[in-house]
Amino acid sequence: MTYDNTNSGVLFKNDKGDNPKRPDYRGSLNVGGTDYNISGWIRKSKKTGDSFMSLKIEAKKDFSGPKKADPVVQKPISEDNWADLDEPF
């Protein structure tokens, strides 16, 4: 039997290191078959002093690796394109 994680998610405590702006929690979320990254910050209400979690959700980007650059094709030097060279010999 396979596990269906549709419409569910998970949050893990995040190592903030030396950057206090990093989220307190990070994780992933699946809604309707679409995957998202989720970040959460523990905040305190200015009005009541109660703690709450502020969330940010971003769609995961499809990363298929770096794109290969087109190969550089050099034309052979001839009398016709000699003047196109940046620096003559």
C-alpha cells in the first residue's frame, strides 16, 4: 500500500544560524496534488501579547538542473571575415 500525502504537509524546526529573519519552521505542503514550500515564524501579538505563527507558502519550482549553454561555433578565418576580428594579429 502506498501513502497518499495529498492535502497534507509537515513543518520542522529550522536552524536560524546567525540570521534572525530566517523562519523558525520550514517544511512542505501538498494541496490538491501541487507541492509547496512552507515557512513559519513565531510572532507575538502587539495587542494581546498572545503568540501565533505567521506563514508563507510558495509553489515549488520545477528544477531540472542547470541549462546547457549553446556550443560556441567559430567560423574559420577567411579573407571574407578577416575584418570581423576584434583584434588583428
